[in-house]
Amino acid sequence: MSLQKPRGTQDFLPQDVEKWHYIESKARDICRRFQYNEIRTPIFEHTELFQRGVGETTDIVEKEMYTFLDKSERSLTLRPEGTAGVVRAYVENKLHGAVDVQKLYYMGPMFRYERSMAGRYRQFHQFGIEAIGSADPAIDAEVIALGYLFYEEMGLRNVRVELNSVGTPQCREQYREALRQFFQPNLDKLCKDCQSRFERNPMRILDCKVDGEYCQGAPSILEFLDEESEQHFLKVQQALTAMGIPFNINPGLVRGLDYYTHTAFEYMADGIGSITTIGGGGRYNGLVGQIGGQDKPGVGLGLGLERLLLIMEAQQIGVPPQNPIEIYVVGLGEEAEARATALVFELRKAGISAERDYLQRKMKGQLKAADRLEAAYVAILGEDELARGEIVVKTMATGHQESFALEQFVQQMFVILKSRSPQHL
Ligand code: HAM
């Protein structure tokens, strides 16, 4: 039997990677404008980090982690998400000593042992941001706005922002008690998972895919918010409104991670079967302290990039070619071919993306190849041109042909290509 990739993973071939490059460049650009800087943390961490950070009663920690012992019997885990690692790096590298808010972003693979389906993978990729060091509701709104603008700039239509507040741990304790009272009469009808969630973390029941009918009429977290939480929530809404970001308050929104306080949000879009959440995040005051640092408030988001690509496909959003051939050099005859090899090298040294034939094709075949590869220009060098010290340059979009002196060819192509719009360069 031939070997296949593990379930829930994907190969990305060059035409796919082109889309990834596009998304990544857009993500980097938006982070530049919002002043978030990239951080890179390990793909695996000590298991305890996620147990403490993500939370013992979450599905992620209970059933979805790729945990293994290394050769020294240390328990390590492939990161299921990015926040815990970033917060650990923040503490370990003493970034809390900095005067300013630390605004960080990351992109990379995450791993969760989930039932795989369209939009749900065991290795998937997130673009995430974390702003650590400020409790100002304006930065919650900034984070939500960055995600919203990112989707908008990717061309997505109809992305909805669902917003909730999960308050402080104290409000949540009271809320949990109210939920227990609410679910108690139907406790034996709930699924096995929810029966165990009932004691440990009844808010998770609201997120259950099976027990939806028993959640109807459940009390809302918003009734349990204290004054401080209410004020924070209100200010986030005001800041979003000021930026013109539409949102929908959804008191049933409970995120799958334990570290959230106050703001919790998700981005939703249709187009991937039953999956509608394409990104999410929230505030996590208390997490830095829990991971071992001097306590600092934080807020962030994680956007699933496979889901973004699936929605782009569903909405037929194309990606401009990321590595177009600017010039294809056709050399005909032994001597001209040798010269063409040198010219292609000169063009490349000058910063131009250039290609040539390596399959000994005749003129017609080479022109066809240039056309298929969507080269912007084709330069033709035959024995006759070589004898005259010239090269013929054809503009593929118009069919226009012109002869250049061989000596000046590279320089002239550089000038021509420079004057074209940057997307062709
Ligand atoms: P999360 O909601 O668990 O949050 O994941 C964020 C996004 O990652 C999801 O909305 C989804 O697009 C994508 N995602 C999650 N699991 C999978 C999967 N199995 N397959 C494909 N895509 C998936 C977090 O991870 C938090 N760290 C976000 C955050 C950052 N909160 C504060 N800061």
C-alpha cells in the first residue's frame, strides 16, 4: 500500500501556496498598519501550558491535543492554538517590562485531534494577534476591527461579527449556578458530555451541538454582568460603532477556551456546510498571571486560514498571480541559445522574473509555453537577430513587436517593467 498523508492534513501544491502567499501578505500588511509585530513561538510546548492556559474542562484539552512523551519522558503537546504560547513567550522574555502595550501577531500551523471534515482539520493554520498590557475597551474594538477589515480587504462579503461579554470570573460563577438550576430538571436527558459539563463548566452546554433544544430559554450571561463588566462591554460597542463596524450581540456566544473575560466575539460567514465560524477571539485578563507572569490584561483573535480560503472559493474570489513571468526568452539555434541562457541570468540579476525553455521545444512550442505561463513579454533571439546584434521583444497583451539592441536589452526591459503597475512587477 502506498503511503498517504495523515487524516485531517492537507498538501498545498504551488497553485494553492500562491493563495497562501497572498493571504499572508495581506495579513502582514494589515498588521503593519495597525502596528502589530510578528512573534514566532515553538510549534510544541510543555503540555502543562495548555492545561493551565486553555483550561482543563475545554474540549481542546480534554480530547483534542496531540500530546506525546519525548525521549526524556517530558510531556509535550503540539500547539492547539496560539495564545498560550505567545503569553508564555511574553512572560519568559519579560515583555511586561516594556512601557508600551505589546501588540503581536503570528501565523502558522495549529493541531487539534478533531473529527475531520470540510473546514475542520487536524493540522490547520491561524493568523492571530494578541495585544497584551492594556485593559482599555478601545483595544478590544481595535482587535475586532482588524479582523473585520482583513476579511473585507480579502474581498469577503457578508461577514457577521457576533459579540458577547462573558464578564469577570465572579459574574461567571453566579451565572454557572443559574445555569445549573436551569438545566437540573433535564439533566438526565442531556448527552454524556453535557452531564459531565454540568458540574464542571455548565456554560459549555450552551455550545453543545447535540443538546440545542434544552438550551432554549436558558438565562443570559448579560443579566449577570457587574457594573464594571457592563461598562466595558458598552465601551467596546461604542468604539465599534464609531469605526462603523457592524456587530450583533449574541448572549449565547461561549467560546471553546477557558481564558476569556469580558469581550468574546466570533466572525461568521456562510459557505462551508454547517461550519459558520471563521474566526474568533476575546479578552483574557488573568491569563498572563495564570501562566506565571505579573498579571497583565490581554485581548486577541485567531482567524482560521483554511476557512478563509474555503469562503473565498465559495464567493469566487480570485487571487492575483503572485509570481508572474515577466519575460520569457526564446533562443533558437545553438549559439543564440547559449546567449539566451546568459540573458536570462542577467535579467534575473536585474530583479526581473525571467524564464526559458528547458525541453528543447521548437519556436512554436516555446511561444505556446510562454503564452500558457502568461509571460508579459517574450524575447526572441534567433541566429539572424544574433548576427544583427538585436533581439525581438513581443508584448503579449497587444501583440506589438519591437527590436532592441542586444547590448541594451536588459537595461531597457528593466525600465519598461519598472514603469508598469507594481502588481505586474
Ligand atoms: P478558536 O476559536 O479556538 O480560538 O480558533 C480560532 C479559529 O481557528 C476558528 O474560528 C477557526 O477558524 C480556526 N479553527 C479552529 N479549529 C480548527 C480546525 N480544527 N480546523 C480548521 N480551522 C480551525 C483560538 O484559537 C484563540 N487562540 C483565539 C484567540 C486569540 N483568542 C484570543 N487571542
